[in-house]
Amino acid sequence: MNFLSIRVTIITLSILLIIAIVIFVVFWKKPPQYYVQYGVALGTNVTISYATGRGNAQQVVETMFKELDNINNIFNPWIPNSELYNLNHSNGQWTQVSPELLDVLEYSIQIAQKTDGNFDPSIGRLVNLWGFDSTDSRNWHLPSSSEIANILPHIGYQNVQFDGNKVRLLNGVWIDLGGIAKGYAVQLLVEMAKENDPNSTGYVDIGGDIGIIGPKYGNQPWVIGVRNPRGTSNDALTYVNLYRGYIATSGDYERYITVGGKRYYHILNPKTGYSDNYFQSVTSISDNGMLSDAFGTAAMVAGPNDISQWAEELGIGYFLIYENGQVQNNTLWNEYAK
């Protein structure tokens, strides 16, 4: 090969290298930059992490937080003149409700029917009796057996009736949607993010109820830990990889009291009026935020006998931590597990 040929070869390779660099610069996409905002809503901590190619991540997240205020004004039964408060105090009269409240109430009754009443949104008077409607732990207390016996006749999802966009509560029941409202809120905010940009990514975390907007950096999972109920908030027993879907945990370690060496917590059995001691926590994954939220509540009440069947029928992955510390999960959970 003569000098001229070598020179031509070098020039050709240089040109190809320059072209490759130009193509890389033009088409290479930087990982999305996440806008993260923290706050408090629905009585718990909220984190939203969001990235979009449309450049309006901060605006969208701020809109999400405003929507949480609206949700609280609908679903918080303990705020005077909230929509749910007014329904609870409607004295058995037919009451027109918003589409949002109607949707969640109807879905709650469906889950109640599916879980044989172990999830029951009509336990408001019972929650109030224990003081678990308050965020102040000084108000939490063990009611007397007679007080509980007097409340039980005023519980039962069968007392919730629908007529179009109207709802009637019979037999003095009060609705408390604490076992499903966070799941609803998470799913609504995820849908808001996707409506802004179908290719956007991130997650919404409302008090441990988490919804995935899109995979991390577009192609990686969000790694989520399942808390050790007897450890610190940063102590995880296991992890799951989520590219999509909704995960929620129900447990005995957030609102509870200990009386005579026995732990009583805020997830109350609508049939007995007391909390049960089957599990320390139940973590659920599904493609529906309300379902993931409500399933854990139902499982904490029902115990292990019906969980596998419910999960199979509803399409739920679960991770159980028994009262003695043993763990159990189903096949669908293994598809997510790290």
C-alpha cells in the first residue's frame, strides 16, 4: 500500500469517525431529569418523582398536590363539611354525591362483597370509638366490650345503597375509606401524569402506597423495599422491582396501642370490633391502586385461609409477614421480586 492509499484510508476513517460522533450527539438521549417534591396530604407523607420530555414536570407535580387537597375535601370523613362527612351525617336520607366519591364507594362495596365483608367501608363509628380517626396517639384507646357491642349493629356494607348518583346510609352507619382512599389517590395522580405525557416516568408515594408512572430512566425498575414491621422505617426485609403497577402495605405498626401486653391497631375487624393478630403486615401488588390498598386491609382481618384464592381471582401478588415473623408470598409476587 503506497503513501497516497494510506492517506486516503486515514481520511476516510476520520470522516466515518466524525459522522459517528455527530450521530451519537444528535440521537443520544440523556436520562430524564426527575423533579421531586415532598409534602403532606391525606394525613401522611407524600413523595412524587416525575420526569417528562415536555419540560413541565414541576407544573404537573404542583397540580397533583392541589388535586390531593381536593381528594381530602371529598374523602376525609372527620373534616366537618367534607363530602363524606356530610354523607355520614345525612340521617339515612338519599344524598347526591360526586362522581369521585360514587366511584370509590361502589368499588369499596364490590371489594367488601368479594372478601366476605372482611374489607368493609362502613366501620366509621368503630374507628371513631377507638380514637384511630385522630393522628394524635393520645386519643387512641381500648374501648370497653360494651361500647364495642353497642357499635357493631351500626356496621355493615349492606347498609350502603345506591340509586344513580345518590347514596343512602341505613342503620346509622358511617363510612371510612381509609383502607382504599390512598390507593385511589395514587392511581389518579399516576393517570394525570400519563395524560400529560404517555412516555413520562416516575412514581407517586402516598404513605407507602406507591404507583409507578413509568420505569426509572425509561427502562429500569424502581426498587421498592418491604419494611420490617418490627424494625425502623429504613429496615427492609425484601425488595421488589417495579416497572409498572401499584404496591401497598397494610400493617400493625403505624397506629397501635399496647394494653396488657397485647397490640391493638387501627385495622379493625368489622365483625368483632377488634384488630386481629394474624400478620404483622401484608404487601400487595396489582394493576389497580384501590385494589392493592384494599386487599391488604382485607387480608389483615381475614387471616391466611382465603388470601390465596382472592389473590388468584383478583390478580394480586402478595408478601405476608406473620405475627411470628415468618414470611410467605405467592407466584405472582416472585415475578416482581429482586
